[in-house]
Amino acid sequence: MALSVEVVATDRTVWAGEASAITAPAADGSIGILPGHQPVLAVLRPGTVRVTPADGQKVDLEVSGGFVSVDHDTVTIVVDPSVESGTHAE
């Protein structure tokens, strides 16, 4: 089972695909999202959203704010347009 993930800004899709895990800097602390996660809507604070696709290449997205929505293994992350990303293997 995988998460269907879409990271969007007002001007573009930043990243989309399937992932096995996500961590995000929620306003109340870091949130970890795995398949089967309960529905949630959380505000993001500045920090790093880390997406772990099935291929193991982690995608780090530096965000200055936004929100994350989880519902039935569908994750939508809406971020400010100034997102910077980097990909690395671990």
C-alpha cells in the first residue's frame, strides 16, 4: 500500500507520485504520515517536508508555510510558491 502524494504551490505542481512515508513540520510539531493514517488537516510551519517515494530516493522540500491534508491514503500538501527541493539517496 502506498500514499498518493501531491505537493502543490499556487503556481505549479512541485512534486507528485506515490510514497511510502512523509514527514512534515506541522504547527504543533513534526507529523509523520504512513499508509493507513487517519484523516487529518494540519497547518505547516517553516521547515522541511520529506517525501520517501517507493524507490528510496528521498525528496526534501524547504517550505515557509502551508497545510497538509490526509484522507484515505491521499496526501495533498499546499505550500507557498517559494519552495526549494533536493533529492538524495540514503
